[in-house]
Amino acid sequence: MEQLITGPFKPIISFRYLKSTFEKLLSSKNPMEQFMAKEGIKILDANPELVTGTSAIDVFYSYKEEVDKIMAFLFPPALADNEIKAALFPYSNAYFYVSKRFKSIIDETSSDVNQVLRKLYKDNDDSIDLNPYAIILNKYYQFNVDFERPKQIQLVDGTGVTRTYRITFNADFLNIYPNENAVEITSEILDELLENAQDKSVWDLYFPEDSWTVEGFGIISMIDTTLDEKIDDFKAHLIKGNSNNSKPIIEDLRKIFNISDLEIGNYIVEGDQLIRPIGEGKHTFTLHDDGQQVSCQSYACKYVYDTLFVNHEPVVLSNVLNYSKKSPGNSLSRTLLEKGFKSAILLPIVIDGELKFIVELVAHKVNQLNHINKVKLDTIMPFILSHSKRSIAEYDNEISAIIQNQCTSIHPAVEWRFVEEAHRFIQERDAGFSPNFNEIKFENVLPLFGQIDIVGSSVARNKAIQSDLNMALTLSKNILRERIEDKNYPFYEQLIYKIDKQIYELESDFNNNTEQEINLFFEKDIYPLFRHFKAAGPKNDKIDDFINTLNENKHSFYVARKAYDDTINNINKSLSVFIEKKQVKAQEIYPHYFEKFKTDGIEHNMYVGQSISQNTAYHESVLFNLRLWQLQVMCEMEALYYANQHNFPVKLDVTSLVLVYDVPLTIRYRIDEKQFDVDGAYNVRYEMIKKRIDKALIKGTTERITQPHKLTVVYSTNNIEREYLSYFEFLKSKNYIGDKIEILEVEELQGANGIKAIRADINPKLEQANTLFSMADLEASL
């Protein structure tokens, strides 16, 4: 049988002391404590070996079901997802029961948990585990020796982050008592033990093998203090330097390296561009002062590029003259020599996995900075990192403030261009100029436009208004009739006459004037009169209900219109959330500009092209994949709507439309309007078509090209027709659309002739694909 650890202490796994605790709780005034105690004793009485104990682990594990039940009293299931606890075998780092959260930590960590726990009470591998001795000396002999120390362990979590946990040990159910060969510990012996705290031979002398029994089990509890550790480190770093004054920092570094004229500089890495530091007293010594932009590739030789910008490792140039001869003409060596520096260290600062900053240490003599004294940086690296983080944060905050001041929120795909413009803005401002935030444009982009439009929304809105007005008029008439029965006032008769006239006009010729006249009638005549009835007369439920039904903001009935407005809002919200989630995958195809608008339905614009993506090469296959993505999502959005139509207060239909435009455009961000617009007179044709196409008719008919349950794609060239017919055939193979695919001629629109459309039925019960369709899927289906 597998045995527990032996040696000076004989371990016995038992629940003897837990049972004693349960027995004490039987006299508790708390009924829940009494209940738990009775249930625990019942289990232990039925399994006496758990009380008498065993030293064999396999025997103990044969009672796993009973042990799990017992542990449930000490590990409340309701807290299992939050508490980090484990029950340990006596005098062991091995655990036999853990909370759910502790188990998830164990499952995710790459650390050896048993090995970490083994070192919990040891200063190092060679030191003695004093915890069992502490229990003997304090609990058995009552010596009250302070063995307490901070108990912490570190485990690497599933993301590779080292997390720190503070540990407490509960020995309530653990006892240590002497065996026959135990040595009586006197005060004199205690003095000797404390004077030789790490001398194992002394401890072995007074604690011979098998001299004490360790019976029961222990419980450890852990608290994640990782955040506290980070905060403490941050405070310590702040003490070491002043982020607003670089002079003390330079003086510290000069003393550390024993170089009286050592200089420290820095620059920012923004994508592929190297940006000079901003602010008074901040310098860069390896970028030229001519103001020209420098890219990572043009900065130095391939070795420096790979080491610094790819591998994020320090670069040491102990002899800049030799480096210049080996790699002539590069910007780095030329700039250093022009400024009189003969040795340098370039230190990459990586924040959250991204290279953000390069710290420059430069000296005027050859070999003053070298691979040997570079190791001194290891001791001050926390300070450098903290200082760099603060500098980056301050600069990023300034960039964000400028963009927020000059623009609205910016789509992530084009944010890089706004950051670039903000850099220029700051540099010109700090140089003493009065800069303007220039308009930003992206040339040669291709648009993708789509919309899901709610059919007859204006008619439905008017019907809702009519219904509310009719309800208000009818209820008012009934209330006035009851008043006439009590007091036959001619004024009430006149009001009823007006109401009848307005009901007739409402039903026969409803228009905006009708609505305004009725609302004015209520505002001047009905509402004041009914409020008078409510204040002066006896309680009248009908008047109370009438006044309570009035919308506080609109001062009118808002029942049918609320149902309509709720329907529109719910449709827009559900479709908007859906396309936003789908956009995450679309951005993975290729970064592109995306915007959506909530009207009576959802419209979206997409613009794609090389000018929008800073670092990703563009190929026409990107456009094909995004066009196929758009068709897939349009089908899924309409199917989603009809699948949930029964949940909306008003039953409305929707139509789906895609406009394909294959002429490259330029979009420009208008600072004054805070939005992107298509730029140029010819490009405005695209916007005109967008606004008119959804109301267009099939040529020679009165039928609109957009119809419920159908996907309509509008285009104007044969190439587009062939391309989209292949997409439709593919979608048909995926059961997204029906068999019938129509090619329609569209009536002539002002400023746009020769427009055609492809139309097909959308399968309302399509099964959404878990992944986006791609051109590879299309080609495989051919």
C-alpha cells in the first residue's frame, strides 16, 4: 500500500478531531449548526475507520464518497467557485480535497503545484520545514514561539502570468502528540533549538524518527494577491523617479555606470514608424533632428532591426566607429557619430506584449557602454519600465485628447491615421506653430452598402397615431356623456359635437394637420377640463385612467405608438447587435472601415482598400471575400428577424438590399461634421443611387425591386452580374436562398441609367453557418 511520508513524525489520516468539533456543535443554539453536526456524526459513526484513522492512502481513498460528503461541511458548495481551499494529508504537501476554484487553478497552471506547496514553509531547498515543530512547541508545550512568516506561493496561470497567493494554514483538525520514544522538550532544549534553527542534526537529536504522531488533516486557504503585488511594485517604482523631471534620472544612471556625461533619451515606436519624444527636456540621440519620418527598416542594419524591433532584445554598440565601418551609411551610426557618441545601448520597452518605447543610453567614448556593464540595467529595469509606462500613458492620453477634441469616436481600422495626424499636430504645436487638424482621406477604396428596411413603416406609424387619437377621442366622448347625464351643460354638448367631427376627419382624411388640430383640441379644451373634474369632483376612475394614460413627455395617448416604437427599437437593436458581432470576423478577413445607421431598419457602409490598412497588403480576393460575407450576413439577418417576429408587438415586414459599386472612391473625414463622406463630384453619384435605389421599381412595372423574404443585389456591369450569380449559386447550395434567381432591369433613376438587379428568395429557416463563407468554399463547391 502507498504510505504517507515518515521520519520524525508518524502520520495518521483521521477525522477524530473533526468529529469532536461536531459533538460540541450538538449543543449549539443555532439549529443549522446542530443539523450539520448530526449529519456529520452520522456519516462518521457509519465509517469508524475514518475516525480511528489510517496511514495508508489507498485505504483512505476507498472512502472517497464519504470523505466528499464530510468535506462539504468545511467547503460550502455555494462558495466553491470563489474560495481557494484545499484539505491536506498530515505533514504533507499532498491534497485530497479541493474547492472548485482551487481545482481550476491547478488545471490551468504550468507550475508543479506539489513542488510549490512543498516549499511553502521553507526559506530555501536546504532549509528545514519548521511548521510541524512549531505545532509541537506551541500547541503541545505552550511555548508560544513566533514561527509566523508571510506565507506566499507563486503559480503561473493559463495565460503565462505569474500570480501570487497568500496562504493561511488551519490546524484545527490536526494534532501532534508524543510516542514512546519522544524526548521531553525543556526550556533549555528550546533555547538550543532556536539557536540552531537551520541545523537539522540538532532537531533530529530531540525529534528522533517516529517520535511523534501527526494525526488528522490540515486545511489551507489561499487569497490571490497578484494585484496587491503589482500595486506595491508600482508605488516602489514611483519613489525611484520623477516622471516630470528627467534630470534626477540621468544623474542616477550616470552614478550607476560611473560615466559623468552619460546621456539618456528615448523615442516611441508606433507601428513601423519611430516618433520623436514630445515635451520639454525629452530627447532622442539616435534619430536625426531634420524632422523627417524614420521607419524601423530604414533606421539601421538588418541585425539591429531584427534584434530590436522583431526579437525585442537590447542592442549594444560598444564601438560605434567599428559598427559604422561594418554597416556604412545607415541612419543610426551616422546620427550617433554626428552627435559625438561612440558607444550606445538601445533598450526595447515592451508593454502588454507590444513594443512601445526604445530607451537610448549613449556615451562619448568607445566601450564606455558595453555588454559587461549592460547587466547593471537588470537592477534598475523596474524603474525604467515604470518611467516608460508613465511616459507612454501621458503621451497616449494627449493623443486621445486631441482626437476626441477634433473628431468623434473613430473606427479602429482607421484610427492609425488619426493617431498619425495627432502626432504631427503635437509636434507642430510644441515647435511654436498654431497647427490645424487636417482633413483625413482614404483614396481608391471600394464601397459595400447594404440595408434591411422595414416595409411600410410610415403607414404603420400613421395607423398607430390614428389608433391613439381615436382612443383618446372616444374615451373623452364617453366621459362627457356621463357628465351630461348628471348636468346637461350645453358646453359639454358642443365638445361632443367637436369630438364626433374630429373622429370623422380622422377616419376619412388623416394627415399631419389632422393630428395637430386634434392635439391642440385636447391641449386647450379636454385636458384642462378633465383636470378640473379630477380636482373639484368626487373620485372618477375613468377620468383617473384617462389622465394616467397620458404620456408624460408627449402629453397625449401613447399606446399604439409605443407598441410601434418598441417594435422599431427592438428590430434595430437585435439587427445592430447581430451585424456588430459578425463584423468582428469580417475585420479578420481584412481591416476595413465600417459604419452602421439605425433608421427604420439598419443600413451599413463598408469601405475597403490598401489606403485604409496601414500594414496589411491588399489583394482583390479580399473584396470578393467581403462581398460574400455581406451576402451571407444579409440572409442571416433577415432570417433572424422573421424567426423572432412573433416577439415584437407589431408585425412588420422587412426587405434586404445590397448595392454593388465597382468604381473606386475617395472618402474624406469632415472635421466640422465629424464623419466620413464620399469625396468628389463624380463620387456623389454613388450616394445618390444609395438614397433612391430602395424605392426603385422593376422596369415597366409598379413592383418595387425590394420585396419581403427576398435578397436584392443592385449593380450596373456584366462583370458584377457574373460574379454575384456565382455567389447566389453558392448560397443556394448552402440552403441560404431558394432555387429561383431573377435578373431584373431597374427603372431609370435620375443620374443613373442601366441599373440591374439580381433577386432571390431568402430561406427563413436557414441554418446559420458557424464560420464565414470564403472564396475557398465557393471554389470548392464548383
